Amino acid sequence: MRVVFAGTPEVALPALDAIVASDHELVGVVTRPDAPAGRGRRLVASPVAQRAEELGVPVLKPEHPREPEFQEALRALRPDCCPVVAYGALLPQSALDIPEHGWVNLHFSCLPAWRGAAPVQHSIWAGDEVTGATTFRIVKAMDAGPTFGVMTERIREHDTAGDLLTRLAEGGAGLLVQTLDGIEDGSLVAREQPEDGVSMAPKILVDDARVDWSEPAVAVDRRIRACTPFPGAWSLFEGERIKIGPVTLVEGSLPAGEIAVGKNDVVVGTGTQAVRLGDVKAFGKKQMAAADWARGARLTSGTRLGD
């Protein structure tokens, strides 16, 4: 089939590369406009745009896909189907109607669970043991279209959202190509999602990533892993934010937020057992092991986080 791929961040690249390596013909790419990045805030093309330019594929960067000029350009590419991975903009019906086989999204959950912008983060935060990826035809309702295929992936004990998303992106790339194959030869028929089991996964904001040391240690651990690497879990120390990397549950307890400084580690109290800090990034500093941060900050036992 002639396909136009829609995606923006780095997580979409495995699927784009898999399509390039498949029997389908990539005739264009749709991505978000260049965005300011770095200290100089200069405009930088998205990872998908950069890869498309390397491939010599036409790139469309509409401010919004409802723009008539964008839709005309898309029609001119004559796509049979538009596979999508993390594009980042809502598609109007007028755009959805352009390809004969619609827009087929690779979503990183087992739908109908975790519809929304942050399915991987929410699955870790909720303590799910298994998640996956689903291909479905996009409709106007959020992640509610009929599904084509699904893969599952076990959530490992120490997975961060970044770790899990990397595995899902790699595995999901093959699922997306298989879905395109099945649509082309007619062997796949989309099935409506069940009404039971729907859960929502809204975007996680910076305020959501603040560690609440009064929560049980398991909840603290899940929040931190769910927010790693983005937006980054954090806590206050002496009135300034510090970013907190994944922690390890340890035996013993301390008052919530209280620090115990050892020779080679830093332990913090929670609502249940204590946790050992991993990496810490103080404001204006590089990320470092918690013990190194404690020495540099001249921490003493009894100091508190979260105040």
C-alpha cells in the first residue's frame, strides 16, 4: 500500500523504520512543526522529520491538520492508509476520510485500558503486571476506534516509563506492519472495543510528579518510575526542587520524608518502609548518585525532603 506515516517523537522511529523496511511504499510523513529547543531556543525539526529528510521522503508539518492546504497536500500523495505513532494532534473527520483505509494508530496499551496521552506511565503507576500495544482505526472519540491487533508485554519490577516504552515501541513496530499487511490482503477486520474495562490515561503534569513521602513505599516507587524520564519525579529540599530517580525499598522505617545518611547511601522515610534513593539532580547541578549529592550538600541524618 501507499502509506503516509504520522508521528513526532523518537518513540515513533522504530515504527517508521519498520515501515521503510516493509513491502509498503512510504510516500510521505506528517509531523508536528519545528519547535524551540536547547538553551538558544532555536527551532529544531522533530525526530520523525529528521529521519524522513534522511530518507528523502516529503514531510508535511501543519500547525493543525484541519488546514485546507495540508489536506490538499495529503490528497496529492494518494495514501491508501496513514499509520500513526505519537503524532500529537487531533485529526478532524475531513482528514480521517482522505485515505481509503483510514488512519491506523499504534497505541501503547491493551485497549480499552488506558486511553489517552500517557498510557505507559499510568500502567506503571497503577501497578499493572501486564500492558501492551494495540493497533486501531482512529475515530473522533479518544482512542475508541475498532481494533486490529494487540501485543502484550510484562511490566518488570524496576521498569521506568522510559524502559517500558522502549520495549513497546520496538515490539509495536512489528505489530503495526503486520496490521498494514492484514489490511492490504483483507485478512484483518477491525473489531469494536468492548464497553467494559475502559480507563483513562491523561497527560501527567509536573505537579503530578511531586513525590508524596507520606504515601506507602510501593506508591512512592511507582510514582517515581512512572514519571521517569518525563516529566521527572521531584521533591523539595531546602525550598528548591530536586529531581528524584528510581528508588529501592529497604527494611526498616523512618518518619515520612526524613533522611538517614549512610557512608554509601541515602535512605528516606515513607508512609510505610523506607526507600533508598538512586540518582538525584539538584537545581543547576548534574545528575549524580544520592550519596555524592549528600556529601556535596553536607546532609546530616534527620534532614527532611518535601518541606
